[in-house]
Amino acid sequence: MNKKLYNLMDWGEMEAITYSEEEHPKKILGPHGAGSQTLIQAFLPFAKSVSVLTGKTAKPVPMELAEESGHYAVLVRKKYPFHYRFKVENEDGTEEILEDPYAFPQIIPDRALKKLKNGILYKAWEYLGAHVMEQDETKGVHFAVWAPEAMRVSVVGDFNGWDGRVHEMELLGDSGVFELFIPGVKEGDLYKYEIKGGNGTVQLKADPFGFCAENRPGTASMVSDISAFSWTDEDWLTERAANSTEEAPMAVYELYLGAFSEKGEDGSLSNYREMAPRIAKYVKDTGYTHIELMPVMEHPSDETLGYQTLGYYAPTSRYGSPADFAYFMNYMHEKGIGVILDWSPAHFPCAPEGLMRFDGSCVYESADSRRSFHPEWGTLTFDFSRPEVRNYLIANALFWISIYHADGIRAEYLSSLLYLDYGRNEGDYTPNIYGGKENLDGIVFCKELTDAVHALKKGALCIAEETSAWPQVTDDTESGGLGFDYKWNTSWRKDFLDYMAYDPLYRTHHYGELCFSIVYSYAERFFLPLTHDAFTKGQGSFVGRMPGDEEIRLSNAKAGFCYFMTHPGKKLLTMGLDMGEEEEWDALRPLNLKLLEKEENKQFHDMVKDIISLYKERPALHRFAHKDEGFEWINCISANENILVYLRKTDKKEETLLVVANFENIPRKNYKIGVPFEGKYKEIFNSDAEKYGGFDFRNHRVLKSQEDECDGRKDSIRIKVPPLAVTIFEVQEP
């Protein structure tokens, strides 16, 4: 080695490169000015010899092997900048021309790094992760990852033999972000980050911002260009942003994609594109306005249904590519169907390739095990005290709304991130700074999340699954609320399902449970959630938990379903419920659509379709669903008869609907009920109709009210009340 070259070498830093402990490899590798010449160094452990090509016609300049591990260096008699490439002869005799990844400048701007550190880089996916791009007319992929306590981070993959010595990444200032542009890497290449922690341990980690993941059981990330899909749902998005959803009807069908997937002989599942028409047809035929997908984010185990998320930025590869998922979303919108995504910001799995101890230290989770480990699920909870962690999740919600046009997110298990003692015994949690059990950082996260989503002004919704009595979940953040658009009413669900499970003989003693929900129905903007988690793991199906023989169970279920549809609140129900399925829901079993070939199930489904249609068509059933002036009791004291009578209203008298619900298996003739005003009352729906498999105990003629006091009302009518049924009347003034 010539003396000048020898003197320019930093042998200590070279050793750090050799032993893969360098956080600033660009200090050594790549081009460096040396007066009128340029020092170029490369670490290529598989090379037999290396030359530098400085032009199309220029003669190759041989590099010297400065260190036997594969460290090459050369002084080029040319002042930088100029374009060059490496001509490499490999040990196996092959030759290749390579661009130098260390010759490219920093790509992530300092302003973005500053925003990330402050927790406000809400489009973080544009900078972190793997991005197919072109730099200085060179095609490749830019990789970036946040690993603040790492000693060294390398990109490893198919393109470098999974060797962590080859592509060590550059740490950018004090941001904790490592980046590297690697020429020649292309879409579809598998990769991970090899991270050496401060304690010297080396781990292989999937990309937290990976846009695509290797199909299970593989755990690598996959390079994917998510900007390539051509969307055609502009009209849908424009209308969504312009319309108020609070007064609009929302009948949401919760589904697990696996239940609509057809398994191939090789165990493969249906593609997103294949499922889209099947799902859209069923949803449109039944009358739903939206679907809610159980988590589509990548997850390691089928049994978790996606609720233990591994790849927060990747649609699961079980059903295809990111482009396939984009097609699914676009197809739904073209068919007039909204899509809400279930989302798990509360916890993540203890998967070695995931976020757990990501850089050898607790990065995404708290170092305090009494805050990080969740004993109920065996998972880890996010450390919301770190701005970068809050940023990671907020940006993720915005990602699904912005990139995949999601119409809303439903935050799962919100209570577990609002309470430090959730699922923990007394003394097994660390209180907040005031000695309380409230997670103050979790509260901040919720408010920042909802403000960020609403700031998009795209009409996308934030829905909370919050099972405690946390106040002001749906109040705006300026007035002290968490800012969510809607909250699941799980208290209503428990009381309702408990009541319906009793034999009518005993329902009398629980009548108050059925009525009580109206007392608090307007404390929040509620969704009524008849979701899968209420009908699994030995809890029984909706029909299956009803008392009586098959015919009576179906009648009970019809009455219960119609009560659900006429109760204040948005509607959310799971698969199978609308077909009167007797079997408990099982994620590993496809949805049994053949049930609709049975007469009694088809009749049940027809009733569901008609009541959903009525819910959407009649403003009284949806316009004031979140205002107390939209509901009025006529009779909520007939416990002995198990009959409820109530009004659904708008600000227009002529839109008023009168609802009579009978939860006794006893028909009643000439039953007197009070009415809100003098007029004519016409039956427009009866769940006991013959076409629904009932006894057809109906009010066929229009009923004129009489001045005959009942239920504290001056006027009344006398009606037929069918057994185990709901009857709805429209009101016509005389």
C-alpha cells in the first residue's frame, strides 16, 4: 500500500467497520476529498478483487485490499464529486458492477428528524421504512429505521446474503434514526434489520414501517412500492368528507376476511381481489352501509385474528399484496360501501422479530415491567411517554386513512391504555405521578390521535372500544374529551344479551335492565356493538343463547334484532347473526352462507334486510340517534307483560315512528297503548309477519286514535301485539 494512502486510513474506524460496530460508516466508507484527489473505501467481504470505474470509457482503477476482512481503498486522481461504480470479481469467479451505497447524501431532511423527536412527524411513513426510489439516476431502495439505543444497524436481505457486515446504516445526528440508500435493491426483495444493541447482542428485526411482510411462517419484511396503485374512488372520498355522519344511518357488518376466504388444496387463502366481489355482493344485498374488518395489519398467528399486530404498516400477506388490498378498498368504495379498520394501539406481541426490545433496549415498551407486560394477554403495551412512540401509532392511523383510504379506525381495548391497572392486581402496577391509576400519557395519546385524524378533514372516523365508564370519550378535546367520534356501548350489550337469554317467565324480574340504557344513551355518541367477541369461546351464538325450541329461539332473536335496530345508536353486528346462525362463531370456520338455503334462515335474513332498509329509509331511526329528543318512552313500566312502547322522532312530527316490542311469548288482542297525538297509525313492519316465518299476527288496517287516556297520554289506539315480536307504526296526522 502506498504511503499516502496508508496515512489517510483511519485504522481504528476500519476495525469498527470490520466488527460491525460502526454507527457512522460514512466517516470511512464512500468518497472523501483528499486535496485534488479522492479517497474511496469499500467493505466487500466476498470480493476477490475490486476496481473503481469513473466513467464509461475510463480505465478501471484497482483498489488495494487494506485489510484482509474485505476492506478496500484507493486514491483516485480526481476531485469529488463525480460518479463512480465498483467492478467486483467475487470469490466464486463471477463479476458484477455495483453502485456504492455510501456515495449518496443524506435523504431524510433534518426538519423531519426534528419533528419525529417531538412526536409530530405525522407522515412518518414517507421517511421511515423501505422506499423504492431513484437517486442521481440510480435506482434502489432507501431504508430508514428508528433504533435510538443501537450500537449499529445493518440492512440484511436476499441482496447481500443476509450479512450484517455489508450494509451498515448511517446514524443521523441525535435522532436515533439510521438510514441507507442501497442501489440495485428492488420491489419484492426480502429484508430485515440486523441490530447490535448497546450490550452487544445482535437481533434480526422486521421493519416497524415495513409496507409488506413475508407470508407466514416467514417473518421478513418485503420491499413494496405502495404508491403504484391507481385509485378510482374520488367521488366516494369527496362525498364522505362533505357529509355529516352523525345524522346519517350506519349499519356496519363486522367481518373476518378469513371467514370469506376459500382455502386452496395447498392451504393458500383467497386473494383480496377474489374476496372483494363476494363480500360486496353480500353486504349490498343485505343493506349494510359499511364493513368493519378485523385487523388486516400483519400478525404472526391466525388464532389472534390480527389483534396482536406485528406489522402495523403492512396489510397481511395471507390474502395478497398491498396492491391487492388497495384494490379491495377501492372496490368497496366503488360499490358504495365504507370500510372501517380494527386497530390495536394498546399492545403488541412478544415476537422476537417484532417491536419487543427492538434495539436491545425497551424502545416501544416501558422499561418498567409493571407498565409494559400485560398479564391478561401475555403481550407488551406501548410506552406513550415517548413522543416517537406516540408518533409511530398516530402516523399509523393516518397511514391507513391516507394511503388505503380507510373510512375510519376502531381503536381496540382503549381502556387498557387509559388505565395503568387494567388487567393487573392491586400493587402490580406503577401509579402515575399523582398516585393514581390513570395513564396520563395514554390520555395525551388519545387526544393527539383524534385531533390528527380530524385535522385531515377527510371525514374518516375514530371509534373507541372503551369498556369502562371513562367520561367524555366522544367530547372534543378542547372541552376536555378524548375526541373520538363514537364509542362502543358495551354496557348496553351486556344488559341486552343477559335479558334475552332469560326465559320469558323470568324476564319480568330483569325488565329494568332492558330500559336502563336510555338513561345514559346520550352521555356519549354510541355504537351498539353485537360483535364477534360476544359470541365466541363458549358464550354461544345470538340465536343459540335464546330460550326455547328452535322456532321460539328464532322468534326471540328476531324480536331482539329489531329492538337493536330501533334503539338509539349506530349499528354494528357480526357475521352469522343476520342469518340466525345457531353455531357459535369460530374464526377458523368459513362463514356458512349455505344456511340461507334453509327456509327458516332465509326468512330470518329477509327480516334483517327489511329492518335495515327501514332503518336507512326512515329518518326517525337514525337522524337523532345521538340526541335525547330523538327518543321518547310511551310505556316502560309493563314489566309483567315484558312490553316496551317508545317513539323514535326527528324535528318533523310527520316522521315519528311508534315501536311496540313484546318479549313475552303471548299474543295480545285489543291491547291499548297511549299515542303521542291524535292521528292515524299504520303498521309498516312486523317481525311476526308470515314472510319472516311468523304467525302473521298483524294490524292490517290503519288505526285511528281515540280520545281515551292511556300511558299518561290523552289519545290511544288498540292494537294486536304479536308474541316475541316488534311492531312499528308510522304516524299520520288526521
